[in-house]
Amino acid sequence: MELILTGKNEFSRNLEHISKVLDLYSSEEKIKNLEQTNNPVILEKIISKLNDRDIQVRGEAFGLLLLNRNNIVEILIKNLNSTSKDIRAYLSLVLANRNETSSIPEIMKLVKDEHSIVRSCALGALGHLKAQEAKKIFLNSLSDSNMEVKKSALQAIIELNIMISEEQINSILKEKDHEIERMISQFKKSGPEGI
């Protein structure tokens, strides 16, 4: 019994130390102490920091998850169901930057999220992962109500060299957005035949 209590106390101290590292240490110290962990409790704590109010803390958590060389894909995918829109959004980008192609089906579910940041990040992640199976999603997202979502979809279409109709091009150009106009111009110059 004493051994079990000692183990629990040690685990609590370790968790307390990890929380302290995440909350107080410099970026270099955080990376040195945490970037190679595969402890699910610690990983959950790092993932929770993707929802922090401080952009620097969110960036550090993103970096820790990105640089982690362990097979942590399952825990990352599981957290795509988080109640936090920021966690859902940023984890899709973490998975994409880790080239976790096994996450494509789960990221595809996020393109219907109620929050535009999640939809936009999911489209960007799918584009980065070269998810050809999401072609229809990219094309449908050109008519999303949010401009950033439309831009993410268009960027993926350009990167994957997906054909779009002249009607779709004219429809998105009605937005009178300079960035979209630039992207369409670039696409017309280098895009697939028949646009």
C-alpha cells in the first residue's frame, strides 16, 4: 500500500512539475523538458495550452506537439473532438505539419464545424496533406459564408491543381477581395487546362 501511495505522490509531483514548466519556464526550457514526452497526461496538458489566451503559450504548445518524435497521432486525433474551437483548429494544423495522413478522415469532419476558424484550418490542413479525396469539400467550401474559409479552400485547390469551373471562379470573384483576385490570377496562369 505504501508503494502505491509513493507512486501516486511521485506522479502528482511530476504532474505539478510539468504544469510549472508549461506555465512558468522559458521556451527553451519547455522544449527541453517536454518535447519528447509520450505521457498521455502531459500531452493532454500541452494540448490544453492550444486554448490559452496568450498567443505565445499557444505557439509553444504547437511547437512542442509538432517537434515531438513519438507516435502521438492517436491522442492528437482524439482531441480533434475537443469542446475548444482553438484546440480543434490548431490540432488539425499540427497533424498536417507532422504529415499524419492517417488523420485525413477525421480532419475532413471538421470542415462542417460551426466555427469558421476550425473550417479554415481544417481546409488548410487537408491541402497541406495533399488530400485529393477532399476535392469535393474544397470546391463546396468556395461558397462558405466566411471569407477566410473560402481563401483556405482556394489555396488548397491551387496547391492540388484541382479544376474549377468558370462559373465557380466568377462566383468567388464577386467577393471583390484583392487576395482572392490575386490567387485566381495565379491559378489561371499556372492551373490545369480547361479552367
